Amino acid sequence: MRTKSTARWRACRPLSRCGRTSSWWLWLHPGSEGTRARAAGDVLVFMDSHCECHPGWLEPLLSRIAGDRSRVVSPVIDVIDWKTFQYYPSRDLQRGVLDWKLDFHWEPLPESERKTLRSPISPIRSPVVPGGVVAMDRHYFQNTGAYDPLMSLRGGENLELSLKAWLCGGSVEILPCSRVGHIYQNQDAHSPPDQEAALRNKIRVAETWLGSFKDTFYRHSPKAFSLSKAEKLDCTERLQLQRRLGCRTFHWFLANIYPKLYPSELRPRFSGKLHNIGLGFCADCQAEGDILGCTMMLAPCSDDRQQQHLEHIGRKEIHFGSPQHLCFDVRREQVILQNCTEEGPVIHQQLWDFQDNGMIVHILSGKCMEAMVQEKNKDLYLRQCDGKASQLWRFDNVNNVDEH
């Protein structure tokens, strides 16, 4: 066993020595302080020590980073059995994903994503990068906060790195032209202290990057919820980093990068522009700057206006397509934008029922959303439902909402 392991590691040693040139640096443990102190190359490669490198594994990673310095890239990770050292190459296109316990998984690449690839060796857009091997530009890595210095080396660093990349202007890719074998350790061998440290890392990820969706994580991980109450983790520095970088919300990640993760009660049922059948225009907010309290009106439909992108989610709120977390609300029977209600009564004034006949019913009042023509404006008001064309609406997209 020892001889076989040593022989496999020696196959990578020339690359490790090459890593001390000025072009890139191979770093075996993702500790931020060590990276800042010693790394001097243009590209950083973080690699677990129990990996087997294929010839030519590095060049595709360097090439993609050279094309865009905000890319976080990883090779295809093949499995090496920890008992027998049997090598099991990955034969299908896969991507890295996470679940609501913040555990990493491999997932076959969906057909919709396959269709976007130019060839079987095209880079794969991945929600999460695996933890075994990851490469990125050194300046990008350090300017975006490096690894969280308060996370222990017990897992979860790849989740934080991936979410930070997607939410703060970067991207994450897996490159089929690069392959590295990884010896996956026996999961049963982890001690309780290791498991608690890993859970603490997940709590830091949730408290920093999930926003209001952290409650969904805690519902799926009662142990994490209990630990978060027993130990108040200080995430101040990472939250300040998030604000400094101008990062998007986790809602954006769910809507644009990994919609499958949406909780069923929050998953968009209808999305896109909201067309009024009678007048032929789309719901819009024309205010500039601070749009809190903006009155909703009709305007010419445009795919380029983010202000026209709406989502009607499973729990019946209509979310407005801005970085702010705003929802359709009502003030004196006029439809406006307000902060989405996180807590409160089961039935509240931000709930809307989009009916099969095209009418949108305000659940609390029982009235319908109608486009009213007043002088030059076409504002949205609540009126008694009578089925006239100005009360009929259509979203661009109808999405299946399952319960799993």
C-alpha cells in the first residue's frame, strides 16, 4: 500500500517543483495566511495531497484563467478507491452542486446545459467547485478576500469560494480537458470534533452568503441551528467584504445559477415580463435610484430592462427584478414596491393569486390587479374583478414547481 501510494505521488512531484516558478504556485493546504505569505505566482492552485495528476492537467486551467482573471476553475475529479487505489475515471459530464445541508455533490450535467456546450470538452459552468483541486488568479483571489481565515480546514471552503465567485462578479467552471484523480477518504473515519468543525464552517457560509435563505439551511440541519444558538459566530469581516465587493444576493444565485435548489415554496412559478393583455404593455417601475415605494405602471415591453423581470413564487409573492429584495404591495389600492415580508401573518397584503383565466387576485382584498389609464400614465390598481381585458395578464415563462 505504502509503495503504491508513494509511486502515485511521485508522478506529480515534477509539477510540484515546477509550481515554484514565477507563473503559478501549487499550494497543498488552503490556509489564507500561508497563501499571503508565500505565494508569488500569477495563478494559485490549491490541491489536496492525496491526488494523482494526469499529464497535461495544468495547461487547460491556466488557459481559462488567462482568458478571464475572475474565473475559478477545477479539473474533472476522478475517484481513486482509498482501500485498493483502483482508479475510476468519470465517464459522463458532471457539475458540482450543493444541497440545503450545504453538502457538496456531483450531478450529471442537465440536458439544457449540455445543449449550450460547443463540444464534449467545452468548459462546464458549475454552481460549486469541488474541494480537491481548484485554481484561480492570485490577485483576484486576494482582492476578493481569499479563504475565510476563521474557517477551519474541515470542509466547506469550496462552498464559500464558489458562492463568493458567483455572487461577486466571478464564475466557476469545471474543465473536461483537465483530469486529476482524488483518493476519497473513508467518511466514517471523521471524529466528532471534525464533524463539529465542519458544521461550524457551514454556519459561517450560511450566515455570510445565504441571506434570508439561511433559515432553509437551519430547517434542514437542526444540529447546525442548535450550534448557531450555542455559539454566536462572528461573521462581521466577511459581511463587510460582501458589501465592499457589491455582491449579489443568494436569491440571484438560485434564480440564475442553480434554480433546482429553490425551496418549493419559493421557486418561481411564473417569471419574466408581466404583459397586460388589454393594453399590450408590461409592468414596470420607472423610478430612478431608490425604488422603494415605487408605483407600478405599464411601459413598452423590453427584454433589456431588469425592472421588468418579475417572479411569481410558490408562496404567491411577486418579486421585483432588482438587486433589492422587493415585492408587489398595495397602498390605497395602488400597486407599489415594498420590502418583502419575511415574517408575519399567513395571509398578508403581498400575496397574489395568478389564476388560470389570466386575472391576478390580491388575496387579502379579493380584488384584481388592473391597468388604469389616467392622462399619460397607465398605473396598476386594485379593482373589483370583472374579467375585462385590462385585468388579464401573462408572464413570459411558466415553470413546473415540484415538491421535492
